[in-house]
Amino acid sequence: MEYIQISIDGILYGSSYSLIALGFSLVFGVMRRINLAYGSSLLLGIAAALWVENKLNFSIIFFIPTVLIFCSLSNLYVERVCFAPHNTKAGVVVSMISSFAIWMQLDEISAQLLPDRTHSFPSLEVSTFEFGELFFRGDQILNIFIAFIISAILFLAVYKTKYGIILRAVSNSADTAKLMGCNTNLVNSLTFIVAGVIGGIAAFLVLSTESQVTPLFGFWCTLKGLVAMMIGGLGSLVGAFWGGLLLGLLEAHLSYQFGPVFREITTFSILLIVLIIRPGGLMGVNIYKDLKSRDERI
Amino acid sequence: MEEKKILEVEGLETSYDMIKALKGVSISAITGKLTCILGPNGAGKSTLLFTLAGILNPDRGKVIFEGEDITNQQTSNLVEKGLALVPENRLIFPHLTVQENLLAGAYARLAKEREIVEQDISEMYARFPVLKERSSQLGGTMSGGEQQMLAVARALMSKPKLLLMDEPSVGLAPLIVGEIFSIIKQLNEEGISIVLVEQNASKALEIGDYFYLLDQGKQIFGGSREAILKENIIKKAYLGESAG
């Protein structure tokens, strides 16, 4: 029975990884670039929203949209600074490295906004459910539910709507999409804004279950989101969802067996194994095979 | 007969960073005619088309489309004005289905005229039956010839007045090349003005009305088919002066 309880806890916890991984995956899927500053821009969004909330003292109903707005703004800032000026092929590495630099800047600003090491965070008043001998935390149930809904909406939007076609066209080949008259710059900016909104929701849910923010939250987001995305599959929305759950599940079991230190060890070990066995991720495209088949076919 | 020029290019100069790829090219395309731009590798043919389509910005010179100066305009504007480019190596979207590729081609109209776009897709299927068979197949899984047809159909989805085609024959089997060229000829007969860039000079000579010859970023000949056949200039351009 305790294994079932641990599995449930792990999966529920993993759903927050899923949400962050979805944001990563969206950006990677459209631009084929990794935004290392993603977690930090979410932290900045949270810090700015908390700062405003401190000044104005408004209720949680206004707090949530404030978080989303600040998260998308800081994400848009990262796009404008690190990604928009380097939209050539050679710019792939440049934008990753510059996003790493911006990470430092964003973390500094967040530290200025929230000078205390830890800062309390408004939590949702949701009770715990009992089901036989099993316990479910209400806020975590909400978390997995929202993660599922958002990945389903994103999946439908990307694969079933006309905006999705444009998004995937840009992802396939930005230059060719430009030839069709598509404003790729605008598509990229919108992608970052949507990723900011998703990340904002994820950050809010995670922090409200923990009731506190620490300056390490940005790094935590980037690390877990990136690993969950790479496990699930690069640029695969469904993969990001399952990757997060799988990561949460394995972390919970291994840290229960071998002690809490194993949480981080698990994260990196899984990443290593996946990268060796299946570099494109479990549900992503097999990148090497894909490239080869594209060159072969004439 | 008065001939209207759909496209006029005056003294166009374009460079990639430090390298000047076009050193003053002046061409014009007549409405409803098929204009071919020939020349060896590195002559600047593709650069010329990219500049016309607004992907590259020229350093100097003017591009006039239907009497309007379109130099330095954004590609998205040009597509709406009726200029479409079929890029070299087709560059279809490999992970989109054939149908989605066509929808992406109608990008500018997608939001407003969804139903008309659907009709246009059925028209494309009537014109290229092979695309209908493959409509739900991923673009990247088709053969080169089919991909080329898809690329042409996708460009036609933007309802162009002037179609720019960059080496449609490259990498295709001779039989397929013939098929593609007959499609080009047919489109031209239906009233679409075409600027065709080709390395396959003999094929281009069969269907073109007007010819320009580029070499090392400069234009070395311009004129009708009769003129180009008389001057034997193609041999000179491809094989060097002594061959002439």
C-alpha cells in the first residue's frame, strides 16, 4: 500500500514538472532553441507579482493574473534580448548562451525585489482527500488536472487549428514559412508569451503547494523542466506531459528507498540514461534518423 | 502589341555580408510571359530571386512590381501583392501533411477566407491528382517529383500574379523534369507570369519566352529566344569564351 501512496505522491508532484516542461517544449518545438533563462524569468514574474502585491495588498483573485502577466512579460523580454536578434542558423548557440547570461541578470533583479531568502507565498485553501488508506492533496490534484488540461489544449491547438499549422510550419522551416508570407518574428514572440503564461500557471501552482518562494526557484524550474522535456521527447507536447510524471514517479520511489539525496541523483541519472539510449527522448522524434532520412530522400 | 511589364529590376546589387553576389542586374518580366534566368553555379540567380521575394535586402537598385516600387518591402507584404517564390530544393514542410502544406501556402488568407481556401485546395487536387492521393501523408515522405509539385501547388495557394521559380528541375529524374516543365508551361498559358531560374538551359530554352544570362553577379545577355539561339551565347557563358 505504501508503494501505491508513494507512486501517487510522485505522479502528483511530477505534474508540476510536466507543466514547466510544456513551456520548454513549446519554445523548443517552434524555434528549435533552448531557453535556459525560462525558470529565471518565471521567478522574476513571481517576484514582481509579489512585490506589487506587497505594495497594493490585493486578494488572490487579482494575484493570479498579475503573476501570469509578469511571467509572460519577462519571458518576452528574454525573447527580445536573446532570441530575436540571433535568428540565423549560427544563432542557435548564441541565443542559448545569451539566455544563460540573462538568467544571472533576472535572478539578480528577483533578489532585489525579494530581499529575504525565503518569502511566503499565498496558498490555495484546498483540503486533503482520503480514499481508503490513500491520501491525496487537493492542491496537487488541481495541479495534475490543470497540467492535463493545458497539455490537451496545447496539443489540440497545435495539431488541429490553423494557428497550429502556422506554428508547425515555422517549426519545420522558419525561412520557408517566411516565404509563405508568415511573420516569423511575431510567431516567436507569441510563443514566448504563451510559454510565459503556462510557466506562470505552473509556478503559481508549485509555489502555492509549498507556500514559499526561495531564490533557487528559478534554477529548480529550469533544471526539472529541461530534464522532464528531454526525457519525454524534444519538442513533443505529449512527451513533456508524460516525461514530467515519469520523472516525479521515479524521484519519489528512489528518494524513498535511498534517502532524499537521491532525488537530484535520480534526475541526472535518468537524463544521462535517456541521452545515451534515446537522444531524442522517449516520445520525441529520433533526431538522427530523422535528419538522415531527410537527406536521403530526393 | 503593347506589352506590360509586371516586374522591372534596375541595377540591383545584393551582398551576403562581405561578398557581393549581385553587381548591378537589370531585368524585366512581361505580363503573362515566361522569363528565364540562366547561368552557371554562383552566378547570383538564387540571390536575385531571394532579393525579389524580400528575403534579402539589396544594397542598391530598384524593384518595381506592377508599377509600384517594392524594394526593401517585407516578404509578407509581397505575398499579399501577388508575388510567390518556389524555393530551390522545394523546401516543403516535411512534418506537415500535404493538406497542411497547402493550407500554410494560403497563410495570408487563412484567417479571413477559410472556405475559399478549401475550394482552392480542391482545385489544386484536381490539377495535381497525385497530391490528392497523398493528402494526409507527411510531406517529407514523398518522392522528389511529388514534393516539387507540392511546392508549386503551395505557392499557387497564395494566388500569385508572378511566380518566381528557383531551379525546379534540380535533383529530379529526367522524366519527372519533363513533367514539371510541362506544368510550368501550362501555368504560364493560364496567364500566370513566371520568372524561372534554371541551370538546365536546354529544357528552359524549350519553354521560355525571354532569357537573361547571368555570370558572376552580372547580366551578360538579355533577349528573346530567337536572339539567344542566334548568338550562341549560352555556350560562351557555361564553357568560357573560347568555346564560342
